[in-house]
Amino acid sequence: MEDFLKDLPKKANQKHQENKKFLAKLKKKPPKNLDYLMADLHEKEFRQTDCLNCANCCKTTGPLFTNADIERIAKKLRLKPAQFIDAYLRLDEDNDYVLQNVPCVFLGTDNYCSIYDVRPKACREYPHTDRKKFHQINNLTLKNVAICPAAYNIVEAMKQSLPIK
């Protein structure tokens, strides 16, 4: 896994134009069964991929925190939402709350998340490959294939399953 992670940004960069073109065509004319196909590809990939062996998403990027996330996590940590924000978050250029630093402060050395049961919605849904209307998140998908080995593999499998002209 370590070697694959090291090579992933380079591999994703080499496939970037191909993936961008593929996803743009997919967005233009999504197949009727896309949601089912994505759910199937996602399930197959995560039968063989264990996030605890990787955690690259937690090590290299941070999620957006919704107000509901902030309230829920603050309560778990026995903090007021404002205290949680002051201690862990900052506003980004889009005025969204994000972590002050990466890797994620809640990630342990064993790749377990100390707030897993109340983690942000963005973490629960990552890498978004089983999302309904997957074809609507092309830019996010292009970013995720450079971070998440499972997302990379799923997009490669999509290109085999959906030969779009």
C-alpha cells in the first residue's frame, strides 16, 4: 500500500486528462444504471480495500465541517461549538470551516479516528464513489483519485465498464 500511495499522485496526474474527458462525457450523458453501477463498483473495491491500511485522506486533506458536524463533535468532546471551532477549525477561502492543520488531529497512529462515531459528514461519505448522481461531482472525483487508492481504482474500473464514446 505504501508504494501505491507514493506513486498515486503521479499515476493520477498521468491519467488526469483521460479521466477528465471520460467524466465530462459521463456528465453529459449519464447511463440510466449509473447509480447501480457505482454502488456495485464501490462495494467491490471496498471488499478488498481497507481504509485503516491507508488513511491517506486523513493524512493529506481535511473535510468541510457543517454546523451540524460542529455541534455533534463539540458535544462528544464536551466543548461548546465556539470552543471546538477555536481549537480545531479555521475558515477557508470559500468561508467553509476546515481543519486548522493536516494530518487530521483526530487520526491516531494506528489510523483509527478518535471521533469516528461522530465524524463529519464529508468523512462518512468519502470518497463519494457510491453517491447518487455521481456524474455531478467530476471535479471532486478528479481530486480524490490523486488521494484515495480506492477512488483511483473505481474510476479505472468505470472506464472499463462504461466505454463511453
